Amino acid sequence: MKPPSKATAGLRDEALKAIINLQRQLFSYAQDLSAVMEQHSRLQQQYQTVLQFHGRSGHNQDVLVNAVRHGMDQYLVTSEQGEITFASPSTQKALSSSGLDLRFQSILQFTHPCGVDTVNALLKKFSAPDATSAIEQRELMLFDCAKVPSLPYDALVFPVRTVDTLEIYWLLRPQPHAGQNSLEVQKNWLALEHCPEGVLMTDPEGRIVAVNPSFARVTGYSADEAIGQNPRILSSGRQDPSFYRAFWAHLVDDGNWTGEFFNRRKTGQIYTDWKTVKAIRNVHGETVSYLCAFDDITHRASEAAELARLAHHDALTGLPNRRLLEDRMKQALAVAARNRSGLCLLVLDLNKFKLVNDEFGHAVGDQVLKIVSARMSASLRDSDTVARVGGDEFVILLQSPVDDGNAQSIASSLLQSVSAPLKIDGHEMQIGASIGCARYPADGEDTATLLKNADAAMFGAKRFGLEFSFYDTGETTAGARDLGFDLWRALERNEMQLVFQPQVTPDHGQRLCGCEALLRWHHASLGDISPGTFIPIAESNGAIVALGDWVLRTACAQLRFWKDNGLPDLTLSVHVSSIQLQDLKFPTRVGQILLDCGVDASQLELEVSEATAMQCLLEHPLRQSALRELGVKLAVTDFGVGSSNLSQLRSLQFDRLKISQRIVQNLAQSDDAQALSQCFVGIGFAMGLDVTAAGVENSGQMDVLAAQGCDLVQGYLTGRPMPAEAFLPWALAR
């Protein structure tokens, strides 16, 4: 055989090199594609984390739940114990012709005896730790308590789990009459024609048997074109076989899958949907069909960009958040170390901000934060950063050139801008601030240390009534630390104590009728810390929930002890924050505490501020209903300093009004104050409410309140707050 010429060999070598280069490029592209897919997976997880962080519940992620809420005619939602928490209007009408509100009733109350075992079995099944999320197909016999005939239903029942709750959805459809095609009814009863979500149902082999109009709108395939086909007609080719293997493994194991798909419309256009797929299983555990609901989220690219922005900025003020601050701190520290220059970190905490929220409401408080944030940004240099890291706490990074003089000058400018008068919605107010400063490298060489020391300096400034302090003078003791962290450990360290202030009648006898439990904190290294300082911190970091439960349990146990030792029945007043009231399980915990301590619910009076009453209780009326069912009394405090709507106040059905001590303090000298207090006593009388006046410190105030018909008073004149061990002998000696 003739050997190849040099030219031919050269061409062959060039071709071989080209093939090798092409292989390398393909390998590189494959690696890049793998990296992109991994990045997509990470971003998807971050996306879900941000959604949850910003308050999106599991309902928003479970598309089927949204479809049911938007388009299902008859359905119930219950707790895992079977308590009905929601009933669609049609179901309410079908099961309660008498008008009884189905909410808070047990589903078993409307279940025919022949179906009780089925309902109990489903409740038990869904409550098990290893329960799947598949849809259970059952026949149920329900009935209207005011009528005799039972109503036969086909039911699809499935659980919806969030971080701390379990809800059970009972989708109901009356069974077909004689002569109706049962199979057709089964296939189309969940078509959900009026919901914006696309819905499709398949048989066990995956063939489409029913779709709703939104399916056609999103995909471009009509019902005639889709029925009988496999959902693969929508495949975009973007997901690899491993994705589908994982999808089916999860669906078979759990009976439920929720996540993101890339699909293709009939026109060939790629779109993204967020879908929930659930297996429907019969009483024998066999999968009889699959139900899929999906939402076209292609248009949410702008939302994704917004989420990315929110990941680094505060949603209310638009300022950098803690994450972005830490990134800039890292860069600034690297520059300062390289250039051997300094930088300063300021922690600014607003003064009187809680009063603004309490007196004018959270909407006004939010406006204050926005205005203050804009003022601070305008007071800083372009090279500096102001970040919002808590409710009313800000951190300011001052970069080079900066020294003690610069830092103090900038802090003075910040204080001046923050303290300027404000006028919002007709309300005039003025707030101040306390600032602590830590310097690099003298007070710390990393972000965590500088933040801790600047916070200690701020607390020192606040404690000594200063507006500004450096770390070396602001730290009052070697043990000064972040109060937010210490609050979480204060209970286990036995640093918290309750004191009790008497509530008496304003007549000459001053009969003892009740007392208010007040929380005090004696810090191991910092000494006594004012409630005005630590309560806002506890509310901002969530510690108020644990502290509030401890206060309730300790105070109720003390009330029982007093009764067992000869003290007549008293009303115990305990202040409750808006954070506690927003907790779905708060009424349940209150009931358990009363039961554990052996205290009658009528002896407990929960106090809420006027602003909390107008905002929180109006937004969450079921909390108040649940507390009222316990028999607990409710009081609105600081009455007269806010802007309550009396019709709203009447709708909230309080038991007591508590006049603010800001009005009481001028009673003896001011005709206006006397007119106001007389007005509030009159409002209480007209609405059938008892009236208590707080902050009574002299006999002149007492005489005015007694003449006006005030029911109870509390203050230094009739009794200072005292420890539990001192309260009992004081009360028995009266």
C-alpha cells in the first residue's frame, strides 16, 4: 500500500487536531451547562428561601390550593383535629341552613355516623409524622344538623403542611344522580373553570382525561387536542432525564411534588410554570389518577429581579440590609488594612419610636422610618453606607478618611437630621436617637467585633442619657454585650422578675380589686434595664413570645398561690404585644396556662395598646374570638392618646378602657385634661365598659377621678409596683 504523502498526512493531522479541539470545546460546554444547571438549582433554593422570608406561606407554593380557593365551589378546610377553619359559601349553605357558622365546629358534627370512622382515619393518617401528601379519594355522608336527609359526597382530601401548621382540605362534590355518567363526573369535577391556574387530570398511566380553560389559555392546546395525550406534549427539552427520575421518585414516594418546570407552548414558545402534582389514591392505597395545577410564572422575571434586590436591601426604606452591609464592611476592612487607614462603625437607635407606633399606629411608624432613612442618607458622604438592621436600629459605615473628629461631626449631623420635627397625616412629632461608635482597628478588627462594640457604646450612651459615645466611654462594664442576644438567655439565667401594682377603687375605702403584672430585667453585668429599652428589642427579635408566655404563666401561678393563702379573688392584668397576638397559637397557649395554674379565665385581663387594638385585632378577629371563648377579659390601654374610631372600638368588644397616665398627670391643674377624662369615663359608661386610670400620683387626681365615676385607679399614690412576696402581706394587711 502506498504510504500517504506529506501533504495528506499534514491534512490528516490538522483534521485530528480540529477534532480534538472540538471535543475539548464540547467538554467545556458540557461543564458550563452543568455549572449553569447547578447555579439554577441554587438560585431556585434561594428564591424559595426569600419567598418564605418575606412571608409567602405554603399556600402560595402549593398551586392546587390556590386553584381550589379561586375556583372550587364546595370545600372545607380543617385543622388536624378536624376543627373547621374555613368553609366555602356553598358548603356553608349546604350544611347549615340554620345559619350556624361552621368555623370552629368539628367536621364530625356534620358527618353521618356511618362515615365517622372514615373521617377519623383520615385525620389520624395525615397527622402521622411519616404521612404522605397524596390526595385520598373517599365517599362521605354529610348532613345538615337542621335537616334529616344525609348528603352523599365524593370527596378528595389532602393535607397542606407549612413550617408549623397542618391544614386538611376536603374537596366535596355531590354524588351523581341515577342515570348520570359517574366517570364523566369524576373526570370533570375538578376542571375548575373559573380559576386562573391551569388544571389537568390524568389516568394512572399518565394520559390526560380532563383540562380546564386556563390550561388552553397558557399552553395553546384545546381540550380536544390535549385529552388522550401525555403531558409530554408540553416538554421543552430543558430538563434532563435525571430531573424526571427525581420528579417521579418524589411523586410516587410522597404523593406530591411542587416545583418549577420549563415547558413549551403549542406555538413553540418556551415558558416557565410553577406547578403542584398530586397522586389521587383510593381507599386501598392504589393510585387512580394524577391531578396537576400550574401557574405561568414567565412574567415574573421582574419579580425575580425585585427579590434579588430585596435580598440585599430593606423592603421598607430601600436602604442596604445587614447582608449588604457585611459585604461592604468586608471590602472596607480589606482596604483599611492594606492602606493602614481607619474606619468607624456607628450604631444608631431611635428614641421614642415605640411611642410613635403605640400612639399613631404602625403605618405612621413606617412613614417615620422612611423619612428618617432619607434624612440620614442625605447627611452622609458618598463613600459612606447607612443600613437598616432592625426595627428602629441602623448601622452607618464611615470609610476613610475618618478620625474621631470626623466621626463625631458626622454623628452630630445625623442626630440633627433625625431630631428635626416631623408632621405625618396631621400628627406632629419629634424623635431623637442614641449613637455608639467603634473604630478600626482600636475597637475591633472584624465586622462582628466592631458591631458588638458599637452596639455596646450605643447602649452606654442611651443608659447615661447621652446622644453619642465612643466605645471606650460607652461601654459601662467589661461584660456589656448585645442585649438582643442576652434577652434570649435572660429567663434561663433567672434575670427576669415580675412586680405587681395594685388596682383599687378611688373612694375612701380604696378596695383592692386587681393588680397589673409588670416585667423587670436585672442584667447580670449591666444591672437594671428599663422595659422601655428591652421590650422593643424583644419585639424586634422575637424574644417577646417566650417572655410573654413566661409572664403569663408566672403571674397566673402567683395569683393561684395568693388565693390559696387567703387573698380574695383579684383580676390580674397582663400586657400583650402585637407580636403575641399575631401568633395563631396564642389563644391555645393562654388556655393551657390557665388550666395548668388552676386560674379561672374571668380573673385574667389581657391589656393591649390602643394602636395594637386598632391594627392587630381588627386584622385578626379570630384571635379575639378565641380569647373571648376562653372567658378572658380584654382591656385597651393608653386610651386617649391615639386616634381610635369608636365604631371600630365597639366592634372589638373590650371589657375595660384604661386612661393614659399622660392625661391623668394634669388632672388636678388642667380643665382640658378633666374634660378629656370625663369624656373617656362617659364613653366607657355608654359602651358598658369598666374604666381604669393609670399613673395616679396625688390626691387631687384621685378626687377628680372619683367624682367622675372612674371604676379603678393605679399609681404611686395607692401602691407602687412590688415583688410577689411583698404584695401578699401588703394586701392582707389592708
